[in-house]
Amino acid sequence: MSVPDYMQCAEDHQTLLVVVQPVGIVSEENFFRIYKRISSVSQINVRDSQRVLYIRYRHHYPPENNEWGDFQTHRKVVGLITVTDCFSAKDWPQTFEKFHVQKEIYGSTLYDSRLFVFGLQGEIAEQPRTDVAFYPNYDECESVEKRIEDFIESLFIVLESKRLDRATDKSGDKIPLLCVPFEKKDFVGLDTDSRHYKKRCQGRMRKHVGDLCLQAGMLQDSLVHYHMSVELLRSVNDFLWLGAALEGLCSASVIYHYPGGTGGKTGARRPQGSSLPADAGNRHRPGALTTNGINADTSTEIGRAKNCLSPEDIIDKYKEAISYYSKYKNAGVIELEACVKAVRVLAIQKRSMEASEFLQNAVYINLRQLSEEEKIQRYSILSELYELIGFHRKSAFFKRVAAMQCVAPSIAEPGWRACYKLLLETLPGYSLSLDPKDFNKGTHRGWAAVQMRLLHELVYASRRMGNPALSVRHLSFLLQTMLDFLSDQEKKDVTQSLESYTSKCPGTMELLSLPDGLNLPPVPFTKLPIVRRVKLLNLPASLQPQKMKSLLGQNMSTKSPFIYSPIIAHNRGEERSKKIDFQWVQGDVCEVQLMVYNPMPFELRVENMGLLTSGVEFESLPAALSLPAESGLYPVTLVGVPRSTGQITINGYHTTVFGVFSDCLLDSLPGIKTNGSTVEVIPALPRLQISTSLPRSARTLQPASGDEISTNVSVQLYNGETQQLDIKLENIGTEPLEKLEVTSKILTTKEKLYGDFLSWKLEETLSQFPLQPGKTATFTVNIKVKLDFSCQENLLQDLNDDGISVSGLPLSSPFRQVVKPRVDSKPVNPPEGSKTGDFSHVKTLEAILNFKYSGGPGHVDGYYRNLSLGIHVEAEPSVFFTRVSTLPATSTRQCHLLLDVFNSTEHELTISAKNNEELILHAGECQRMAIQVDKFNFESFPESPAERTQFTNPKQLEEERQETRGLEINSKLDIHWNIISFESVEGILNQLVLEHLQLAPLQWGDHSFLSLNHVRVNEVPCSLLWAVYKSTYYESDLNKGVQPRKNDYFYFHSLLLTFHLKVYLVAYIGIDIAVWFFFLLSNECSVFLYEERTQHTALKSE
């Protein structure tokens, strides 16, 4: 026997072998349709008996194996069923002749045979015959199963007669010697009358009768015969047949202990009827097995079946039988099949280690020169058996060997398809799955080196199959899942191969279906590049939508009238964690930032990288990037445009790397950080872009509120100068701009600002609305600087150092150098080490011009946008009034206002007042100008009721009154200055002593009394006593300039005396008389003090 049956199991010893074969030309489909129906009748209950007959069908069986039928009767072909097509009566004789030829192949062992004829009708088909069945076609053959049952009953009759004939002890008859094919020549010339020979004959016949009893369903009798045979054969050292007797004893015991079978077939093979005692069906035996597959109570069973082996003895007897088989070279197939049977029993008993020993022995059994097909079958069965006992990796090893055998060099036509199929079956044994999701669940399982080798073989096999898409899929899987285990050179080799494959067949995200029904999932490149963080970005500050506050309040929900719903509140936690608290706008470009990393040792080119979204229509704008080798975290911004409104969810991104298109979902990315993936898209809004006539500022304003400024401009002005800012408004969006509101906010709070810093008129601009897309409108803003430069101590110190004296309040001072360049090119932030004192007299003003606009569908839903313009102004001092005094006029209601004007700029300028001639001042020059003005009766100003209600504090009310009076004086005086080389600007009298311009409280004639302790000029307060004090402390010399007096002891005492005298006279005789008196007194004192100081200086020099 040369062809092993690897499907053998212990319970096959009780079956009758029936061969089913086609005769003539029969289509494979029709044959297997009938074969399936025939093989469904695998067991029948013997009529008028409790015995069961089991049938084993084969459609191909080597005739040489039939020669071993006497050695083991289950190897003998006892039945033959042939299937043929015959459509005419003239073909019938030839068809019937072929049937007889087929019978002659197994004629020596056949008990009975049948011929099924399809297609023949007529007189021949109507003749009743027992060995031939006629059917019109393959669909109308309902009686096939019934004829098979009748056929099996005929087999049982012959079997039973043979059993009875062989089992009956006929004394005096000579028992024939049963032999295997290779033994016949060894027994030629032996003494047939010797006792040794007779025992050999008796032992072999007992074993043969035991086989017949087992096939006939008489299990208990077979056990008895097997034991007797073992004793007889052991006594004569007939090892080959002794092994067969032991194997038969094991098979009968296995059938007894494991009625469900060991061949892995579902369902018990034994119905209730059996050849055991009548109460056997009522015992707790069928299926009552423990965890190791052994009957829980074996002692009782063994007591009832005395000759039955225990489960442990079964394996020992198998080992003994196999050891006897191994003594014979020609019994290699028998030995191999016995090992397979023992392994199946041990698998049920869950004794894997012992089973592996049997399999290891089976591997080294040397058979004849096997064909390539037989080798493939052998390795495949070994793989299945190792899988059966739980040795998955060993099973995968032999299956891979079988796969390689399919494409051995000795095969003329290599079976790459079979090789590929077997390789796929090895994947579970190496802890390998073709689903990339299984590799995102934690640590790597299995041997990476073996897995990579197997994947390379899959790639090669699929390429030789002529399926490039399959090759690309497997190579992509290798690169994605084994990236951490590839060396740098292997990474380069794999990527080069992948690029070569994808140049002919690009990689896709489609599901690949194989012919055997296996589906290969897509392999997205989530590691090329590796994404560590995904962040949805808000729109720029100028494009962020704002919701108009409703009357119900900003936080009031409009979707439900209830403030809180406890039923669904707990279900919203996950939604809140995924939803982002800002909005995107329909039609605007939205951004998502990814932090990516290139793990490859070379530059990684990523093409067609875009966003994957759901919820609303979204237009992704793909990007291409090139990442350096083994780069760190690298920011990549993906953009897109939502085309509809609603909730949009960022599901992931797509890429094209090495010719493979990948859809990478965020849920499948391990260890990724995200700030959420769902954002609301609101209706479209217009987009406003502004451009100004002023240059952009390098300095960015930082408001305390944290608002972002979209554009910053800067300008340098002299104090009192007015600059016009022209703003161009352009609608660069797709929706009309329908609504515009302009507000301003001054950021500088430490500087006292007088008048309106920013002023505009919006009516002319709004007349051009709605502003259609692509259209522009103009908007003009006036920037006017009115600051107080008198509050800086360093300026007063500069006044003293420069020798300038004033008779009024010192408001400011020129720089130490008379002529200084204008700070046009002065840096906003001076470098370290520079003298900040050089620019200490320049004041900075910062303001934000806010444009609130809306339009289109977004305006209907209550949304708007803010656009902020930052204005940075550097103000320099211009004109100072270093002395303010008055002279009486001819009328008591008028006076002459004397102003010592100093030009602190580096340019020549002219200064003029209402109805006065212009006064020319050179750079750094100080001159006196006189203005005749009417005095003011401030008490005659009406007091509005709003002032009383708005300012409850008396101090605030007084300050408001002073500001009103200062504005009135400014409007009457109308003092302007003009730099000839620049445009004309407005100059104002920063501080005036209001008492000099006020009607005296005591007058000769019809005068009204007025008592003021404080005056205000141009909204700047000035104390009367301080002004009088300073008029005494400083002197004016038009030739030498204005200089302070100091280091003069006599001068100091006269100063105190004059100061107290002035205070006394002003308090008791009125300001008008005091002015006249001290005018004369101050002139006389000035001459006297000048002479004294001259003498004192001369003495000191000597």
C-alpha cells in the first residue's frame, strides 16, 4: 500500500467502504450532485436488529490499497456504485460493458454493485433490474436514497454471512493463512503443519473475524476476538498482525468511549441502537465526557465491557502497535495512518504534548518517493492535526511548507494560486491578520521577522498570480504594520518596490474580494506620516462670527424653553467633548492643524493631503508636503471650504504616499490628541477688507481685552496737529455688505486727552450700502492730537536748565538742544543701551477703530463680524506758551493778553489768532505776542439740568464747568500755528490764566462780581496763586530769552515779600487794581534786582 489516507480515524474500522465513480462521460457538476446525495446515506439501522451499519464513501480509491483488505477489512472495497449518462438504446450495451469493466477492478472484494443510468428512456429503462437504476435526468431521481439503503442492506447480508462463516469453528477444517501483499513470497515452503504456523493462522483469523464483527455492529464480540488474536499472535511473534490486532482493539475501545467520533464530524455517529447490552442506551455514557473527553465513570463501563481498554490504555496500545509497524518497511502507510488516528484520540483527550510526539514520529516516517501532490497533501494534513491539538505556529509552519511545495522547481506548472491560498491560511498561526485595525489594539503579537517573511511571500505569490492590486495591498500592509521592525535599508527597498507596483496599479481604499470569498480590507497609511495631534482652528479674528445678543440674554438657549433637562443631560457629555465652542462660516476657508512626524530615514513626499468630513457639503483643498528625514513634530495645516450650513465633523484626512491612496480616520489613530472634531457652520457672511492712506505699523497693539487687531497703522503728529485718515472699505466676500457700525476705543489711559481724538462722519459711507461683492467704499477719519505736556518733571527741569522763565504755568519745555530732527525714522522700540531720555518728550497714543458689519444669510440669523484697525500715534510738542500775562485795556471789559510763544519744533512756523497778524517763529525761538480780548462773564453761562443729574460729585461738576469755560475761551481766541513746509494745522492755547480774562468782581461802573479760585484754559486747570508766584519767580528778557533766577539770597527774600503782598492785595482790593499795582511794582523790582545781582556777580568774580 503506497497511498496513505490521511483522513483515517479510529471509527473508520467499523465502516464498509463503498466506491462511487463515473462511467463514461459525466459532467463533474452532475456527478457530485449525485455523489452528495449518495454519501448522505452514511448509516442505517439493520432491519430486525439493534445493530447499525456505517458506510464510508470514496470517489477515488487506489486499487492497490484494496489488496490490504484482509489485513484490515475497512480497507476493502465491498461496494461499487457507478454513475453514467446514456441517452439512446444503442449506447446501452457499451455503457453496460464499461460497468462490468469497472467491477473487475475491485471484483475480488466486492459484495455488491449498482449502476445509475441517467437519460435513457424506453423499453430498456422499463425492465426491472436490481443492479441498474434508470432515471430520466438528474432532477427527477427522488428514489436515489431509497435504492442506496437497499444496496447497503444487501451489503450487510453478505457481510453477516462471511462473519458467521469465519466465526464458526469447524473442527478438522484447515484455517487459511491471511497475508498482506509483501508476505506471500515469505511463506513459500513453510511447514503448514507446524504448531507455530497454525497459531499464526488462528491469530490472524481471529483478528479478521474481529474486524468483521466490528463492521457488523457487534462491538462486544469484536473486543473478544481482538483480545484472543493478541494473545495468539504475541505467542508467535507475528508483530505486523499483532500491531493490527492491537490497533483493532484500540479502535473498538475508542468507539465505545467516544460515540461522537474522533474525526471531527458533528453529531454522534451512533444512534441509540447498538450491539451492546439492551440497557446500554439508558446509561449515562453517550456524550457524558469530562473536560479531557473521557467518561466520568469509567470503572462501571469497564466492568460491563471487560475487554474494553481504558482511555489511558488506548494510547499505550497505539504506541505498541506503531512500534510493531515500524519494524516493517512496507508498512509505512499503516504506521502513518495509525499515528494520525492516535493523534485524533489524544486531541479529544486534550493531551497535546503526547499528540505532538505521535505527529513528530509521523513526520519522519519514510515512505516511497512521493509525488508533489502527495507531499502537499501530507504537509497539509500535518498542519491540520497540529491545529487540532492547539499547536498553531507548528501548524502554520507545515502549511507554509505545503504552500512552497506547490511552486517547487520540479513542477512544470507551479500552482501559485494554491500557494497563495495556503499562505493565507498560515496567517493566524503566526498571529498575523490582514486587517490593519488589529494592529492598533496594543502591543505587537508574534515574531515580526517571520511575519515579514510571510508577507513578502504573499506579495511575490500574488504578483506571480497576475494580480498587481493584491501585491500592492500586501506590500502596503507590510509597510504599515511592520514599519517599526524594518531597518533603514529595508524601508528603502520596500518603498521602492511599492512605488514600482503602484506605477502600474495605484493603491486604493476599495475592498478586495478573492475568489474563495475572502475580503481584504483597505490599508490606510496612518504612519506615513505619523499624526500626533489634530486641532481645529478658529477663523482669523477679523473673520470670526459673533452672535448678536438677544433680549433673552446671550446664554439663553433658543432650542428649548427649558433651562435644564435631566433626562438627556447625561447623554450630552460625549457630544460636548467633541463639539467645539467656535463656529465656521459657509463659504470661508477653514483650517485644521495636524502635528505630523516622518519616521522614514529619507524625505517623505505626501501628495493630495486633504480632510475627510461628514455632516455638510465640504470642499477639501488638497495640499502637498515634503517632510525631512526623521523630522520632529511638524505642523501641517489642511484647509477646506464648507458649502452648506449645519454640523460638520472632521473624521480624518486622506493622503497619497508612494502611489497609495489612504483614508485615515481619527478613531483609528493611536495616541492622538484632539480638541474636538465637530463644529457648527453658520450661514455665509460678507468679508470686509480695509486699506488706509497711512503706512502700516510694525508695532502690534495689545489691548487688555485680548482682542486681536487685524491691521495696524502709525502716524507722527505735532501736538495740536490734525491728520486725515482715508480708509478704503472693500467687500471681498460673496455676500453683500448691508450693515456697518464704527466705534473707537482709546487704549492710552495715562495721558490727558482734550477734545475728540478720532472723529468721523458715517452717513456718506452708508449711502453706498449695500456694498456688493467686489465693490469699495471710502471712509474718512480725522485724527486730532491735543495733549498736555505740562505734567512731566523732566520738562520743568529742562526749562530751568535752558534758562527760560515764565510768568504763567510752565506747560512744557524745549529739548536741551534748540534744533532737533523730527523723529520720522525713530524706532518705536529703541534698542537696549540707547538713551531713552532722548525721546522722553514724545507721547504715544493708541486707539482701536472697530468696524462691526454684517450682511447676507448670516445677518438674517443674527451674526456679524468685527474688523479692528489699530492706530498708533506719536505726538511731539509743538508750540509752548512760556509766559501768560495781561495788560489792562482802555475798557474794563477788555484786556491785552500777553503770550510768550516758544517754537519747540525744528521748523519755522507762523502763529496767529483771530483778527491778529501772523507772528513768525524760527526753530527754537521764543517771542511775545499780544492779543486784545473781551473778558468773560462765566457765571452768565447757562447750566444745563443734565449736568446736575450726570455729575453728583461737586468736584466732578466743577471740572465739567471748567472744561466748558476752556472751550469757550479757545473758540474766542482761535489761535493757530502753521509750519510753512507742512500743511496748516490748528494750534491751541494749552493753558491760560482765566483770571486775566475774567471780568473783575470790583469795578467802577456797572460791573458784576465774580469770585473764582480756579480757572481753566483749553480744558487745563491753572491756579491763580501759582501763576502769580511764577510771574515773580521768572523774568523775561527778549534778548537773552526767558531765564529763571536762582542762587540769589536777596532775590529770594524779595520774592517772598512780593508774593505775600500780591496775595493780600488780590484778596482785599480786587484783581483789576492788583494787576495795575503789581505791574508797576514788578518792573521796579526787576530793575533793582538786576542791579543787585550784577554787583554780586562782580564781587564773586574778584
